[in-house]
Amino acid sequence: MQQNPDRPTLKGTTTIGVICKDGVILASDTRVTMGTFVAHKKGKKVYRIDNHLAMTISGSVADAQRTVDILKANAQLYKLNTKRPIPINSAARLIANLLFSARLAPLIAQILIGGIDDTGPHIFSLDPFGSLTEEKCVATGSGSPIAYGVLEDKYKENMIIKDLLSVVVRAVDSAMKRDAASGDSFDVAIIDEKGFHELNDEEKRNILGGSEER
């Protein structure tokens, strides 16, 4: 079928971020698409920036990966200069300024930045024009309406990571099953007082099996 040049190419994914009483959970699917074409089945969308800080990406792969590289470099420079980790809100503001400065030729990327610092756990959502909002529970991408259906039903403030992991996994799994642009697999990372930890395949299978039984 010939593609209409006036019709935008749809990009899809599902990324999720939630605040817990004892930290932050970030998750995403791994399918990379170009319109209706599946370009990759194991795309990386959750990135460790520092031991206390991570981010998820969606949108144009090159633009999103550029924001990852810039934040990683600046987080390390901040630590070298100040002898302490970069605050979460400072990391989010840096990327917001980057996106806003490129607004005439925007970086097509929607970002979630999350982590834990001296002021507690935080998650910030950024759009391609640099708008910045702090969230308790947020999903982005084409699968987000499906993910929100699970999150808004099960998420409650002050829940601990252990109890929320199954909710987040169920949300991303539901989006993968019902959104054609999300799928194949998923990644989940937690950040707590011990630092950054990305779940391995066995941990993900165990949580997914437990959430399906419910």
C-alpha cells in the first residue's frame, strides 16, 4: 500500500515510571518500529545514567540516544566538580533546556527521568519541546492508554517497590498484548537506597507469572 506523504509516520512504544515509598520503578517494552515495520525486537529504552539515576526513551532513536549521551556526560561532570551525585530535578532541567533549545528543529523524543536523591524519589516527564512535569505515575508512547488502564486501577501512593513491581509488569505486558507498536519483550529497572538494579530474565518471568495468576 502506498503511504500518504502528508500522513505522519506513527512511532510507538510503551514506557512507564512510578514513584514508590522506597524508590522508583522504570519500565519499557523493547520493540523498535518504523511505521508498520518492526526494525528491532530487543531495543534498549531504559538507561542507567548513574547509580541513583536512570531514564527511559521513546520517539526517534537517534534523537533519544543523543539525550542519553548528553545526560550521562553531564552527570559525571557534575559529580567530578561537586563531589556529589547530580540531583534528579537538575538532571531533568538539563534535558528540558536541551530540548527547548532545539525547538525550531525539535529532537523527537519523549523522556522519563527518574531516581532517588537527598530529597527522596522523583520522576519527571519531558516532551520534545522541553515541557517538564513531575509525576507520581506516568506512561508514554502509543501503548500508554492501555498501560494507564492498569496503573490507574492498581497504583496507590506510598506503596513499596516489592508490591508495585507486579503492577508495572502487568501494565507493560498489557500494552504489549494490545498495541501493535509495543511488544517482543520488556525491561524493568528499580532505583532504591541500594542504587540501580535492572531485573534479569528470570526475575521478570517470576513477576509476570505471579501477576498473571492474580
